[in-house]
Amino acid sequence: MRSFSHSIPWRVSAAALLAMALAACSSLGASGPSTGAVRNADGATYADSEIAVIPLDDQAIRRIAAYGRSQSFAEVFGESAPVGATFGVGDVVDVGIWEAPPAVLFGASGGSANLATGSGGANATIPQQIVGEDGTISLPFVGKLAVAGLTAAEIEQEIVRRLKGKAHDPQAVVRLVQNETRNVTVIGEVAATRRVPLSARGERLLDALAAAGGPRQPVGKTTVQLSRGTTAVSMSLDMLIRDPAQNIRLRPDDVVTVTFQPYSFIALGAVSANAEVPFEGSGLTLAQALGRIGGLRDERADIRGVFIFRMEDPSALDPAFAATARRTAEGRIPVIYRLNLAEASSLFAAQDFAVRDDDVLYVSNAPGADLQKFLQTLSSAAFSTITLGDAIK
């Protein structure tokens, strides 16, 4: 009877241990999909587009780097010729007309001072003109004159042509007083947001930034975006300064936006710090990104399961795959780049791979990590059961 009574706690203990172990098996959490689950995502779909899992090897990095270079100011916009001094709607124009002696037209109509003392010539006093919405100005004895899109020399020639037969050897001088149509807008993290007029000299990006007082933030953490029509391209100010080819000429109505440290990536999984991490406009490599989040967690991380989730531009992918892959509504392809840190060469790949804005860096748990977590749970359950059994005794 005594032995039977002593066996009751152990039977209770065993039952409780088994129940808790089973519960632990079903309730153990994870920080995300396993390495195998991510690899098996190849060919699956997201947002009606096909997911690609791509090893982060030399070929992939070369394609990505080539795509990055193609998105520079010089490649997208190219070099423009200096903007000619053409007139547009809203410009203020000053026109001077002279008539050689003997002044037939302007002398008889009350022209003002002579061109030369005693010469008998005359000049017309004409108020400054604003180019109207129809692109024209009005001049005496000339009438309505279309000037939008013309240079000063072209307007002068047209005035002289219309005055021939009315005035004796007429001459004209046209001057732009106020430029309202050939400007670029500089906004953002600059000393003074302003509109910068463009001249025939051909102002460049850095000229516009200097005219706006320069950036307010450190050069290495500043990004410049150039918007022209429906196209917008961003580059770091540091790269713009270091590569003269990127300092392209501006065109009328360009918008230059200066931002401070506008990029970030998200780190998840078996890393030291799960967080959204901002980074500067000069860029960040994968090796630097891993360093900023404290690296991988030794007791949990699967070094063969480092992944970068990205909505990739088809131009950065293998043309054979990009030609047939289904894309999202924005024309992107969901891609998972996989890095195997068990290979020594992968550390070079991590230094060459550039992290982009909105990337998700994910490190999966090692297969043994889940087992270790289960054993820890089982050990805790066993200890609790033994304690309970001792208490019942």
C-alpha cells in the first residue's frame, strides 16, 4: 500500500511532464520562416507576380551594380546643351528701336533723343512689355509680335523686317529684364528654398545648390533628387560631388529636392537587434548593414539562411528570367537574395552588395535552435514536475 501511494506522485509527474512536453511542441514560437521555407518560396506568387530566390553570387551582384549605375543622373537624363535665351510667357522684355537719319517715322512721331548729336536720328520710347499668355507683345508701328520661344536676336530681326518701308534704316535692341520661364526649383534641406534662374551659361546641379545656400546637413548623409517631367532620380550628394559627370546641366522647370538620410532597411529574425535602421544617402553594403544591427545571434542564427527581400526592378535581373516573370502592378518582381555565410567568399559578396531603401534583411533560425528551445522548455517542465512531486510527498 505504501509503495503504491509513493508511485502516485510519479505517475502524476510523468503525465504532467508528457502533457507539458506536448504543449511545448505545439506552442514553440519562431521569428519567421525557416531557411527551407524561404528557399521553397522560389516560384510561388505574391501580388500576382512570381517570387524568385536568387543566390547572392558574383553574377547577381554584377547585374545589380550595373542597374545601379544606369540609374544615375548622367545615364537617365544625359548632358543637355545650355539653355538659350529664349523668351516665354510672363517674361518682362525691354525693346529699343532706333531710326537712322533722316528719321522718317519716329522723328515725325515725336521720337526722343538723337542717336548722335546733330545726326537727325531718333529712337522710340517703348514701355517694358510682359509676354502675354498667347506668347506675344505689342509694339508701335510693329503690332502684335509673337516672341515666345524666340531669342533676342530673332525678335530684333523680326522688328526690323516689319519696320522696313516705314522707318529709315531701323534698328532694334531687345533685352530680357525679368526671367519668369527658365527657372529651376530647389527645395528641402537647403539654406533657402528658392527658384534659380537659368542663363545661357548653362547652370548645373551644384550651381543650383550653391545658389540656394547649400545643404543644411552633412554631405555624406544628404541625398539629391532631380525631377524632370515624370522622371525622378535620386543620388547621394557625396557621389554628385565626387563624379563630375553627374553634375549635369539643368533644364527649365526641373525640381531639385534635397533630403537628409531618407533611406532605411528592416532587420528581422535571428539578429542582435530587430529594428528599422536608417542609413545615409551615400549607401550601405550588406556587410555594413549586418554590422549596424550587431551581427547574427550565435545561439540562434542559421548562417546559411541570410536573406534580403526586395521588390526588384526587372532590369537588375537575369534578362531570360525577367522576360517571362510575372510582375506586380508597379512593374516590379519580388526577389529574395540568399547569402550563405558558411562560405568564406560570401563575406566579399556582402561587401559588394548594396542595400536599398525598404529592403528587409531576414536571418532564419538554425534547425538546432528550435530543438534547443524545445529541450529548454522540456527541462523547465521536468523541473517543475519534480518540484511538484516533492511537494506532494
